[in-house]
Amino acid sequence: MGVQIGIVLGGGNIFRGIKGETKGVSRTTGDNMGMLATIINGLAMQNALEHLGLETRLQTAIEMHQVAEPFIQRKAMRHLEKGRVVIFAGGTGNPYFSTDSAAALRASEIGAEVLLKATKVDGIYTADPNLDPNAKRYDTVTYEDALRKRLRVMDSAAFALCMDNRIPIVVFDFYDEDALERIVRGETIGTLVGDGVKSA
């Protein structure tokens, strides 16, 4: 479809850093383990996409030259220009920052037009719809309201970074197989977070 794509993956299926504290793992160590988990997932994603015939590059915030390129903004831009899918792994390379923050940071660095956040529900709700049957979904929400209301789909640092760099966010259902294509085509899917929208 002629769209340049960068992907940021989480690592929670392997290790979720913040939960390690309950098992006697320090936050810093746990976050480092979580960042390494995202690199494992990045390798799996790269392999899967290449089996589909796509050209990819895996860049990591933690240098490991035998496995992937280090993240270099200019190289990432060049790969995108050449039509390669760039997978950004290793989070930000720093503990205490989520992969949401990594996604917002990489989106800012590559000048992304939009950040697409795939999650377990079909948008942002007033409460967890799996726990509260009265939870209502927002069609649109401003950055300010997302921060003020502490809407938990993304962390506040990610929302703030996107707000500062005017990158709209679309939160949509990970399990909707057609969602990405429909969003790229301009259809209204999930919840749009941005400037000049109403919280509704």
C-alpha cells in the first residue's frame, strides 16, 4: 500500500519487568530482562515477515552486533525509504521506560505520521471493559484528557511525547485482522488521540 512501517514490540509474553519485583528481581534488572525479551520477539517478527517475502531490518537500543543493527536514526530512515519494515527492539535501552514510551520515541525520531497501538480491546474506555460492563469507549480523546484522566492504554510519558511532537495515536483491537489495513485506508477504527479532537 506504499506505507512506511516501523514496529515496536513488547516482551511481556516472555518477561514483564515490573512484575519481576514480586519475585525478588530488582526493577532495573527486571526492566533490562524485559528489554532483552523484546529483542527475542523482534527476531521472531523479523523471521515471520521475511517468510512472507518482506525485506526487514531489526534495530536494537541495546547493542548486539551479531544479532541486529544498533538503532541509528539516519539508517532507520534510509531503510524506510527503501521500503523495508524496520523493527525497533530493546525498548529505549533504559530501565523505567515502557515499550509505549519506546514507540512514542521512535515515532518522534522517524517523523511518523501516526502511532498505531494494538491492544486487547477495541479502543480506549472509561474503565476496563472486561471488568466494568458500564465502561464506555471513546471515539476520540485529546492528549490532555488522556493524561488528566490517566487513561491506562498507554503510559503518561508516551502520551506526553506524542502530544509534544503532535503525533496522533490510534488505539485499536490487536485481534482484528483487518484493522491495520482499514486504518491506513482512512477508516475510523478504535480510538483516535490527538490535537483538535473532542473527547467523545
